Amino acid sequence: MNNFKALVDWLKQAITDKEQFHLGYADESSEFVRFNHAQVRQAGQVQQASLNLKLINDGRHADLGITLSGAPDLDRQRLADGLQQLRETLPLLPPDPYLLLNHNAWESHNEQLRPLPELAQVLQDISQAAEGVDLVGFYAAGPISRGFASSDGAFGWHQANSFNFDFSLFHANGEAVKASYAGHSWDSAEFARRVQQARDQLQFLGRPLHPLAPGQYRAYLAPAALEELISIITWGGFSAQAIASKGSSLQRLYAGEQQLSPLVTVTEQISGSLSQAFSTEGYPRSDVRLINAGMADGQLVNSRSAAEYGLNANGAGSDESPSALQMAAGNLAQADILRQLGTGLYISNLWYLNYSDLPAARLTGMTRFATFWVQDGEIKAPVSTMRFDDSVYSLLGSQLEALTAERELLLSASTYGQRNTASNLLPGALVKRLTLTL
């Protein structure tokens, strides 16, 4: 943080009276380990830091990314070179009619520094839990920091430690069970429980496939499967721009023409999450209740939408998607899932999802990894890959029977460019009817 502050102080002295700046900061110190056949195949560390400089002058603005070296003099020179480059670019650009700056001098400081597990302990736990099975996985852990400062005096700092182990257990026939374990504090017993649950499911994958005709079936969607549904919904579903331009998949929900089950309450829960409490546009972020007991509530508003539609910006990102989404838990106990399901489908994962009818919030996709036929509360056999096509207003509305009391924290496994801080905290969902089309 001190290095970032020093660059901010230099920049404040370097700009002219007519210029303004936003300076974003990102760094990570990450351990990465790749597993195959439950053995370490690749291990390494990444340390990186970067800046994003926005220069503003008379309604014109431009951005530039700068990689930092860690050497103060060199980094200051890179920032100076970037400032000059943007000064030469700005006169070539037209004024931005939707530029809405936050001139408040706010401060935000949050550090979640719970100790991460020793890598030796993680490797030992993985080796013990996966003995005798073909485990393929990817482990990423370490501190991630984000910063923001502006010429108006705003300053934000966020640092959080986290780990994420994304893994699959493979059967000899090529089928697999996919699972993950993520969070702030590694619990060896909890990790062993999750691997054992995956091992229990793996045994069923050796049984002959249960033939299933297209139709409507009771189904349980595990948190990872529900996350796939939620992830599609968040593509503009809660976006103020999409709602205002009638392009949101939840348009009918926000118009009051449709509603979800009273069991469904969804919040963008920034407090306590891995996501920073400020945006790259210089606005503080706070918790936003998006759906309250099945009814549309808040929306995610960035500064451009605020300027265009006369709304109040609440710190949403450029795509106005949640980065720390939580769904309220229900009262279905984990131990009662199969009994409550009775006869139907246990769906661990979904993939290849897309909209089949966006205005109707209708989704289509495929089952993936460990989908089982359950009869009289017992898993009987795996089911081959099937396609579903159903509406959010059905799956999370009229046909939603229960949500689990236990929720699972699912962190983004993306490491494209840098580790991602997005997360979802979700229950499992029991639905009375899911439509399979082929």
C-alpha cells in the first residue's frame, strides 16, 4: 500500500490545474499447483502488480494500463511516461457526454488477513483424501490487493487472502465428478468431507446408464449447478442500463409482471467478501438487495448509467454484474436432500448455458458431471448427458420447492491475466419440475 500511496502523491503534484486523474491498483502474490492422478504435475508462484491510469481534462478522458516493477524510481518513471502519453491522446478525443465523476473525498480500508494454509499441509491433505483415485485439479492461493485514488482525494485499499481448489475425480470409464473447495481458512476435515462426497458419487458412475426420455422431472440442483443458472442471469439481468433499455432477462420481474418464489432473496453482498468496496470509477460500493422474497428490488448502477438515465450510481462495474452475489439459505438439510427429492434427478453441474428466449428468461443448457437418477431417496444410476430448456420464473419461481440450509462459497477459478475476486454464496435448490428436451 505504501508504494501505491507514493505514486498517488507524485501524481497529485504532476498534474496541471485543469487535469484530474483516477488511479487504480492491482497486485497479487499467488501460489499455483496443478494436479494429475492426485500428484503434483506443475507448481509455481506469480507476483505481479499494475496500475490503471485515467486522465481527465475538459470532459475528455483516456485510460492506460501500466505494469509495475517494484522498483520505486522505475515505477515512477513508467507512470510519468504514461501521463505524458495520455496528455498527447486527450486532444484527439471528443468530450464524453456520459462522464459522471465522483468529486467526494471518501476513504475505504479493508484488510482480510486470515492466515492461509501452508502449502505442505494442503498437499498432504490432498494426497490423503485422494488416495487410490484419479484426481485432476488446480489450486490457487495467496493475497490479492486492490487500490483506488483520485485527484479529488478519494482513497481506497482492499486486501484479502483466499484459496481455491477446483478439482475432478475421474472414473476408469472416463466419467467424472467435479467439485471445489474455496474460502479464507483451510479446514482439513471439511476438505476431506467434500472429497469423500465426490468419491461416494464416483462409485455410482460405474453403473449402467439409466435411460431417460425427454420430459419433466423432479430435480435437485447442487450449488455448482445453480451457479451456472445464476451466472447467466447476471449477464445484464440486474444491470440498470439493460433494464432501462429493455434488454434485461429479468425485465418482466422489474416491471412487476412476473415474480419468483418467496424463498428467493438475492443480494450483492460486498461487505465481508473478496471484492473491494469501491469501483474503478471512484464510487464506494455497499450491499445491494437485488431480489427480495421473489420480488425485484435494487439494481446495479455504474456512473454512465447514472448519467444517462438520471439514477444514483452505487459503484457497479462497467458491466453492471454482481461480483459478490449471495442467495439466502432455505431450510432443507443436507442430509435430507435425497429423501426429499424422492424420485427424480440429482444434478451436480450444468454447462453450455444460453438463453433460448431472453425476454422470457428462458434458459437452455446441458447436464454435466455426475447427474444421477434417484429413486425412493436412493441414487440408482448415472444419467447420460441431457439438454434442458426451462424458465427462471419456473425453476426459481412456481416450481421451486426448497433451498438448502447449507450454502457453498464458489469462487471464480479464472486466472486470465490475474486471479479473479468474484464469488457466489449459494444453496442447493429442489425443484418440482425441470423440463428436459433431448
